Amino acid sequence: MPIPDTVPVLGISWGDVLFLVLAAVMLGSALLVVTLRDIIRCGLAMIVAFGALAGIYVLLGAPLVAAAQVLVYIGAIAVLILFAVMLTQAKNAPARLVFQAQALPAAIAAIVLAVMIGLTASATDWGAATKRIATGTDALARLMFNAYVLPFEVVSVLLLMAVIGGIYLARREGREA
């Protein structure tokens, strides 16, 4: 028996269901990142959020961006953050964190940001925007190394500085012990 194109009960396509599941996983794990007190679990929840975002990129037809998401964010930055935290800080956060004392300004800033994103998304002509997206590796490589070579190099230097800083912090902690 073949699988139908739409979910029989809901009447929406399987791709939409997968998108909703990945979006729910991403939002749920992002909430865990900012609400958990254990910093290691926060880092693991961040890795799950990045993985769900990579799945959404695959659904959008951008496998190269999804692969970069997995390699750069899950493979490098998240692991770097986890190792830096494990090498330099205690595992549990204090009972009253600094940013918890600024909850009202943070809530106001979050609402303003959400309104700005909503206005921008509603004013965007998404039909024209999808025609400009470079999904092939050849077109993306030409665009990245011709038009955006300076931001590409700035990001590479920033990542190099983060790695050197992590090594320096780990080495300094080892001398004091």
C-alpha cells in the first residue's frame, strides 16, 4: 500500500508535518538553552537546536547550508563552547544569575525584536527572494569567494581567535592546579 501525499487525518503534506516537528524541536531546545541551570545540558540543548535547524535547511532545499550548519555550528562552535565551559567553570550555575536580574528589560527587548522580525517578514516579497538564493555549490562558492570574501575571512579569524583563547584558558588553568 503506497503512502499518500498528505496526512490522512490532518490533510497537510508530510513535508509540512516534518517542518512543524523540526520547528517544535528547535524552539523547545532553544527554550531549554535559556532556562536550564546546568551549563553542560544547556550546551547539549544548543546542539539539538542547531541540528533541528540543519534539518529545516534540508527541507528548504539547501543541503550545502545544512552541511555547513552541522560542521560549523554543531561540530565546531558547540563543541568548543562545551569544552571551554568544562575546562574553565563550575558545572552548576549560581542560584541568581546576572541576566535573571534584568528580566524586564530583556522581555521588552524580546518583544520589540519579535515585532521588528514580524514586520520585516510580512513586508518581504518571498517569491522574489527565493529566485536569488544560490543553492548549488558552484554558485555559492563563487558568491562567497567573490562578493563576500571579506566577511568570510573575518569569520575565519574570529574562529581562530576563539580556538587560541580556549587553548590559553585551558593551559592557564592547568598551571594553577
